[in-house]
Amino acid sequence: MRSRERLPWCACIAMLIAAAGLLPPPARAQQDISVSVTLEVLPGVQVTAPAGQDASAGGIVYYLFRVQNTGGLSTGYRLSLTTSRGWTAALPQHRNKYVGPLPPGAEEIIPVAVTPPADAPLGSTGSTTLAATATEKPRPSDEDTVVTTVVLDPGLPETVTAPPGQSGPRGTAITYAFELRNVGLTDAKFRLRVSSSPRWNTHLPAHPSGQAGPLAPDQVEIVPVVVEIPADAGIGEACDTTLRAIRQGRPRIEGEGLVTTTVTAPAPLSLALLQAAEAGVYTVRITNITGSQQRVRLSGRTVGGAAASFGGIPQAEVLVAAGGTSEVALSVAREAEGRVRGYIIVQAETLGGGPLRLFAAARIH
């Protein structure tokens, strides 16, 4: 009789568990799982400051900051300025302290006007920070800073530039052509003030209301200033005449220029510009008090866009007899009539002998 082969005890237990249905079913193939992700579109901002500049104490310097929308959502930005104690800063083109809305990736230039204190010591510095905060949530913000250094002569353009001084005899009037420049970044009007020391009569023939402009940024306007030499002034006496211009609006910019008028012996020639009866026509009168005839070259120009000519030509030569007077007609284009700010300046220059240059000015009527 054959003996049976015995199974190991562990194999017997496995068979009993399988028979009872306690083993897990065969593994099935794993199914793919899909995940949906939604990305939120957010605003962004970056503020970039320009390089620092130099400025004089009490002067003004302009900076061009950049504000860029670095996000994926169109948004506007609230602007704010901070600066060192005693310094002032302004937003001349964004007075409402707002820019935009800017589309994604777009940027805008933000002019900032910075003024150091009038008593700022040379070499001192001031920091100016521009911050921009998005109006769309979560309202990100950014800022950047520029540093201004106070120097003696920063080379900034002048608001008022004075012409060279002149001299003349007692009882005559001299006309000076000052230059007024808008050194700001926006259109501006100016208040004009003229004074003299000692107190000689002065006036503004082209700006009787004491107003000039509006001028575009960097635009220049000629401002004639008439100085009357008193009849009792002493020969060699001098008078300083100052033209001061104050920019209306913000930022406030002031400038002034000075000329010196000196009293001399009676001049051999005198020049006058008179309005004729016919509209658009003026009379240029030259008087010669010397004992010899004088040849004089006349030229005229206008400020305000009108053309001026002597019988259709820009210059004219006149022979003035000894002790005599000559008159020449000067025409101004009729379309300039009624222009409040238009005026005409005539120059007379002697030819031969000692050169002499005279000026006369009048408003265009």
C-alpha cells in the first residue's frame, strides 16, 4: 500500500481561505483620471524711475517715470508721490492721481516735477518716490525712487532770458526783446511783472494786460519791454529793468531777467513806429539830427504769425538828409488784424561810419 504525500501546512491554509472566498479578486486595469484646473487672471504693475538729475535750490527738475501693466487684466492705477522733507513734488499731467485703464503689457509715461527747498545746501539730495496701485483686486502695487542732487548750476533752461543792455539819450525810449520760455511739460499761461531801479517808466506794449501765453512746452515768445529814459536823467546814469514771469497753475515756476540801460549824449538818429490810418499799415519815422546825411537799413518782423514788408520786400534802405526826417510805410498781413498777442518790431541800422542800431515796437491792430 502506497503512502500519501503530505502537503505543507501553509498550503493547506491557503486552500481553505480560497475556498471560503476570502482572497481578493484579480486586479483590474487602472482607469485614467482627468483633472480640470482654472487659472485666475490677475492685474500687475511695475513702476520704473529714470536716472537722477541735478537741480538748483528752489529750481525745478522734471522726471519721466514709467508705469506698466504687467498682469493679464486691463486695469487703472492710483498714483501717489512722496518726497523728502521740505521738498515738493507734483504730477503736472495727472493731477487726478490716476492713470489708465491700461491693457495687459501697456505702459504710460508719468511726468513728475520736483522742486528742492530754496535754502537747500549745495550737494544735498532729496528722494522722490512714485507709487502705483491697481484698481482691480487684489490691487497689487509697486513703487520706485529717484534721487535729485542740489548743485550751483544744473544747466536747466531759463524761463526768462534778457537781451543785452542798451544806451540812449535823455527823453527817449528803448525797446528790449526778452524771451519767455515754457520750461514745463504742459501748456501754460504766465503773469508778467516789469519793474526798474531807479523808477523809470516801463511798460509791456505787446502784453498790456500783463499776461502771456498759452505756450506749448518749450515754446518761446518774445516779450517787448519799453524803458523810457527821463528827460532830466544825467549822462552816465544807469537803470536796471527786470522782467518777471510767473507760470500759472501747478507746478509753479518763476523766472526773471534783467537789463541795464545807460544814459548817453543825444543820439544822431531816432526811430519811431506809428500806426497809419489804413488798417495793417504802419509808418516808420527816422529823424537825423546830425550835420550829414545818413543811410539806414530797415527791417521788420512780427510775433504772432503775420508777414511784414516794405512794399513787398523784407528790408528797405533809406537816405535821411542832414537835420531831416524820412518816413517809410510798413505793411502787415491783414489776416493778423485783431490778434491780441501779435506785435511788430522794427530795427534801423546805419550803414557806414559808426554803426548805430535802434529798435521800435508796436501792437498789431
